[in-house]
Amino acid sequence: MESRGAGGDNRMSAELEMTTPIEEIEAYVEKELQKRIGLVIEAFKRIGEECISVARVKVQAIPKDYTDRTGNLRSSVGYAILDNGELVQEPTVVSVVKDGKDGEKRANEYIKKLQSEYNDGLVLIVVAGMDYAAYVQAKGYDVLVSADMKMEEMVERMVAKFTKAGIL
């Protein structure tokens, strides 16, 4: 810092010199960003697993007046995590029930469809891939309602925790 003065002017001026290369600063910022993204992805994995666990229990508890002939509906419950439209991991689907391989296939197809619609930011998708899932839900059976409520609760807790920790 140097002092300049002319005619009684005692203002101070400072010149700053950047000694750290900009590439090093950018690399540090990118590393910190990736660390935070990784933490959110890990939290999304835990939330996704919990959601399909809740959905599995609820779908298995559907009363006997709904006849599960194929196991496809139960086998079509799954989740995926996207980062700017790209799958972070292969979709995770509830284990195949009965002969419900078509359910697993439909869940993966539905996730692919949604993947094309959500191509910005981090996204957690939880699905019941069978076409008739909405029909069963509309009949009053819990296909994904409880899972959705659990997801909202867990995401709110995650955001609060990460905000408090300065991660978000």
C-alpha cells in the first residue's frame, strides 16, 4: 500500500496482484462443486432406495380384491438419478416378483422417457412403470403415494441439513 498526497490529500490507494493462476482457482471451484454434487447424489440414492422400499411394502399390501396375476406392477417400481439428463447409475428396480419381467422392462422404458424430459440439474425419478399403475392408484390403492410422501419428507430434511452445513 502506498500513501499519496498532493495539496493535503492523504487518501490511501492499494494495488492488488493476483499470484494464484486462474486455472488453479477454477480447478478448486470445480473440485468443490463435484464434491457437493456427489453428496447430493449419495443422498438421492438413499432416498430412492427408501422410496422403493416403501412402495414395495405398500404394493404388496394391496388388498385381496386386487388380483396380482403377473407381478408386473410390483416389479415396475424403481428409481433413477439424472445429472443434466445423464443417468448417474443404472436404474434400480424392485426385484422381479412372480413372472413380472415385463414390469422391470416397463420401469426402465418409463425412466428413459422421463430422462429425455429432465435434462437440467440433479433429478431423482421414482416410477411405477406399468400403464395401469395410475388406474390402480385411482381405485384407492397405494402404489406410489406413500413413496412420494416419504421422498418429499426426506428431500426437505436433506436440503435443511445441507443448507445448515453450507453444502447448498
